Amino acid sequence: MTNILKFHIQFPKFSQNYEANYSSGLHLIFGESGVGKSTFFQKLCGMYKEIGNFDLKIHEKPKHTIPVFQNPENQIVSSTLDGELAFSAECIFSDPSKVTYLVDGIKNMLNFIDDGTRHPVTLSGGEKELLNLATSLSVKPGLIVIDDGLSFLNSKAKSNQVQRLYKYIKDTGSIILWFTSDISDLKFGDTVWELTLDSFTEINKSKPIPKYQRKNYPAGKLRLITDHLTYFYDNKRIIFNDLSIESLETRCFGIIGANGSGKTTIAGIFSGILHDYSGEFQLDIDGESPAIGYLNQFPEKMLGTVTLGEFLLDLQHFGKLNPLVVNQALNMMNDYQINWSIIEHQPAIDVQWTALRLAIIILLGYSNYELIILDEPTFGLGWRQKQTLARFINKILNKKHCIIISHDEQFIHSICDKVLELDSKSIMQNPDLVREQR
């Protein structure tokens, strides 16, 4: 049976109509954050009933469709890795032997599952994405729709997964529709389409990747030294082992590495959230222990049901945000097309991911924290938003210091004057970003 996807998209406000016809292959839909990619994704998967800024009519679609969500935690349903691996198979097969066969096959694809009784919460963001993609492929749907579901992966891991997707397409004849906000992903698609607020058109996948504009900032005074730093999760799983590094006179320190290499764990240790490590580390600015503001890679976890308005008031209450600069922070949000009046009173867990992440970064940037630690700040952002974020971080680096953890190596190297590559435990100095204040 040949898999075909046909749909018609209409933008009533602009009187524009577009049709698309997809056959077996990997098809990318690119768009900046906020243009409606997640709405498009939900409508294709039958999960969204509201009109939005466009109407979508599906004329033909494979019978079996699997969605892969932007937030990898939204797809995880079990309290153990073994249970998660078996869930999709159990929805299709009643024969335990077939379920076991599929689970064993997925485990062979994922080298980080060493203990099936572990809770999926112990995985990194990238590992959760790999888990979700593997379980989706295991049941061989005719259509897989991915909503920015590979955005925590570094470039090497993403390339490996694309090879896996193409092998899957060759074996099954399936259609994979991949929504992405990362312009560097365009090279992967058999076809590439762009979604804007008023159009949906096929574009050239060799579209050149723009570069960040580098900015000057003062020489840094951040000192970071680790001595045989080691962390075991639950006293069993080694996250990283015997990490000894020394970084002196740094303004913006970047951390990169493979998925699961311990980037987020290091952020937790440096910020004081994680305590059960061995070894030692020193973190100071000009010899003094700094006040630290921290952005979790899952910011909705950090705030939970607390609203952004309540978070802002807490920053003021504890003396971390001067009331006189609040309007400046809110005006900055307008540059990101974030409407504070809409999100101010919403629980953080209900705020759109990119808006929540950017709003917290802006509030931390205007706060009195001397050191800001940002874990995956560019997740889900389009190119224009990444540029705006880079400009904002460069602005706050005139007065503050930063530690940035990210899979986005281009972003890291455009901002940070020193970069730790966890895979090699080496620190790279960026000669273009080491500057003396005159």
C-alpha cells in the first residue's frame, strides 16, 4: 500500500490557499517560532479543533499516524523505561513475544538504557527525544509527524537520527513530516517547506545559514575550577567521572557535549541544586561567591503552577529585581513578540514553551544576579529569535557573567569566550571573543 498525504491550507485573513501532496520520504516544514507550527502539527494529528490563523483540510492521509511532541515529556507515559518501551507495542500487539521482540530491538538502538527499572525522568532532554523517536518507529506507522522533536540533539546525534529515519523510510515506505525552527535542519529534507503567518510554500533546501554578529563585552572575572568532580545518579549510573578543569578570567563560559554527557547535571551542581557529588569545585567572580540566577532546560518544571507575574513579584520581594527596571524588561519582551498581559497570570505550565523561556531569561537579565546560568536557552527558537537572544545576552554581559549550556554549538561559539567540551574534558578558548576592557 502506497502512503499518501494530501491537504489543503487556507489563510482566510489573507485570502491565500495552498495545497500539498506528500509521498514516501522525509519532508521538512520550517518556520520561525510563533507562526503556528505546533497548531499545524496538532491539526494534522487530529488534536486541534480551533481555527487559528489558518484552516486545514486533509484529503488523504495514512491510516496509522504517530505524533512526536516538541516537549519530550508529553509523550512519556510510563514510570519505568521498560514500561515506556513496551507501551506502544502493547497498543498494537497482544502477543507478549512480539512485544518483547520490539522492546529488545529498541534497546539495541538506545545505548543509554542500562537499567529498565529507571524512571524516564532520569534521562536528559536529548535522550528523551531519542526514546520517543525509537518507540514511534518501532510500531511502523505510515505517517510520523515530528513537532521540533529533535531540538535537544547536537549536530552529530541529529545526523545519526536522520540516517535512521531514511533507513526506516526505505524499509517501510512511510512519510515523515518534520516541523522545525532550526534553519540548519533544511539540508536533511527530501522536500522543504516554509510556514509563515500568511503562506505555506516549498523552498530551496540549500538556503544559506546566516551567521551571528559578534559583539564586544568586557574581559571577565569568572573563575571556575573543578577537581576530580564525579556524579553518579542514584549511586549507580555514572553521569560524568573525574572532571578536572580550570577556567580563569572568563566572561561567558559555554558547555557543550553529547546528549547524556552531563551538561544539565553540571548546571545543577554549579547552581547549587544538586549536592550529592564527589570531588570539589570553586566558582567565584573576582574572588567573591556570586548570586546565581538559573534557567532550567524545562522551565515549566522550575515554576510549575506559579505564574510569571508571581515570579516577577518574588524577584522584587527578595531584592533581586529593582522595580524601576521592570518596565524595561517588559518592553524588551515586546521585541520577542511576547505579550506580557496575556501570559502574566497564566500558570507557567500553560505558557507556550518559547515565550516562557524567553520571558524568564529577560527577567533574569534585568535582575541583580551576578552570574546567570542558562540551560538550553535556544530550544525551539527560530533564527530571528536566536539572533535577538544573542544580542540580549551580549548586552547583559557588559555587567554580568554567564554560563550557557547548549547543544547549539554555533550559538555557544558566537557568544562564549571559553567553551568546555565535555566529551573531551577540554576547554577551548575563543580568540575572537577574548577582549580586554579599555
